[in-house]
Amino acid sequence: MLIHPEINPVALQLGPLAVHWYGLTYLAAFGLFVWLGRLRLQHAPFVSITGPQAWKKQDVEDILFLGVMGVVLGGRLGYCLFYKPLYYAAHPLEIFAVWQGGMSFHGGMLGVIVAMLWFAHSRGRHWLQVADFVAPCVPTGLAAGRLGNFINGELWGRVASPDLPWGMVFRGAGDLPRHPSQVYQFLLEGLLLFVLLWFYARKARARGQVAAMFLLGYGLFRFIAEFFREPDAHLGLLSLGMSMGQWLCLPMMVGGLGLWWWAGAQPQESGK
């Protein structure tokens, strides 16, 4: 049985300025997105697009800025609507109290979709082309976020068998060993999804199919990881013994399959 190392959440203290590990993981996520986005510019079909619609390095930075806005706003609103709608309906001003915590990946994803729609409209591009560009660059950022969760000792897993070699005791979660679900998500939704999606996107695909595979892949891996993650205390397990995260993943997987099939059935334009 392992003990969570209880890493100090502050990575560096410079007088009154405290640099947290979680903030550093966000910086790593942003840096990885820019690096992968610039590599993505050399992939088909983006490298072959010329003229006013040609993709540039500035596009990567603009997408990142809009994406961060979408993650923050969508993630907060998603948490309030999906996880505590009655509470925030009674205390609407606390929606803005982001320092109290509470973010939803699924809400953040919806926020990013809105950001991509705005970017595509402002550049005169098809929004599925933008989604295909962005999708393979996202999982490494998710991996960085899960690493931050592990360092902070939060979002721990369900109670595990005492015989589990990597079962871990987390501060604040009692004395029983638990699944280090943050590590599971780091490996599944982060590294594995990145490898699969990156190589899938290297070959010519129908417009929208790369984004569809992200929806399907993330939904599937998150659904699996939720079996090992402790459900939210105020919600517990819902109908059919599934968590809120699992219920939110179902439309992702269905939508991903539907989009993949629909995209493959569309006539393909030159330059996608």
C-alpha cells in the first residue's frame, strides 16, 4: 500500500508570490498546445491550403487564447449547471466565485466548441476543419491537468482492494487504499488518447472525422476511468449505478460515432 507523498502545492515561493504546481501544469498544457499546433500546420490538409485561407502560426496562438476563455467560462458554467444547479440557482452570485473551485470538463468542452465556432466564423473557415486541427493537440493538456490533480491529492479514486500493489492512501480520504484515478486518467485520456489521435490524424480523413474520434475516444476512456474515480460526494452514483461523469460521456460517444459516420458520407471538397 502506497501513501500519497503530500507534495506541497506551492512549487516556488518568491516573497509574497507563490507559484503553484497546478499553475505550472497549465503553463505546460499551453506550451504543448502551441508546439503541437505548429507541428500540425505541416500535416495534411492544412499544409496544402494556400491563399487567404492558409493556416499560420498566429492562428495557433489565437485558437489557444479563445480556447482558454472557452475552458474557463464553459468549465465554470458547466459545473454549476451539471453538478449543482439548485444550489447556484439559489446563490447565483457564487457562480462568479471561481476561487472556491468547481470546474467541469464537459462544460469546458462546450465552451471550446463555442470558441472554435467563433474562430472559424472570423476566419471564414469551416468549423469542423478547425475542430480537426485542434483535436489532436488537446490530450496532452488534459494529461497535464491530471498530473496537477495528483500533485494536489484531489479527485482521488474509489476504495481499492488492500492487495492492489498501487493502491494509495490520500490525505483527507481516510485510511483505506484507493485507486490513484488521476494517474489512470493521465494515462488513458492523456497519453493514450494523444498517441492514438495523433497517428489517426496523420492520414487523410474526411472533414470532421478527427474531431469525431476525439469525442469518441475521450468519452470512452473517461467512462472507463469513472469506474475507479470517487463520485462527487453531493451526487454519489446516479441511475444504473453510473456517475455524473459517465452520463455526460454517453452523449459524447454517441455524438462522436454519429459525426464520424456523417463526415464519411459527405462529399469531400479540395482542401477540406
